Amino acid sequence: MIPTWRAHAKLRDRKELAVLVMEEGSVPAIARRIGCSKSSVKSALLFHGLAQQETVRKKV
């Protein structure tokens, strides 16, 4: 069975997901922006080895 997060193009692409992490800064914000579940975002972050909410810091 294919993971649910793979249905979202922005979650499949590591570079696009990294941009979303920098712009949004949190899992819930990313999920709202692309219209998917928080668990899908978390799964994609883990798969791509990207930082999750606790380690992401926005530059002001």
C-alpha cells in the first residue's frame, strides 16, 4: 500500500517540503496550507530527514 503522504506532490518533493518548513515553521501550518493531515506531513518529514516543528526556527 502506498503511504498517504505520497498523494501530495509538495510532500513527495524534498526541496518543496523544505521550503514549506522554512515558510510555515510548523507541521499544523504546513498541513493547513497544502490541505492534508498533520500525520501525512510528519511522515513526509521523517522520510526526507527534515527537521520537525521543535527544531525549526524562522529567521526574522
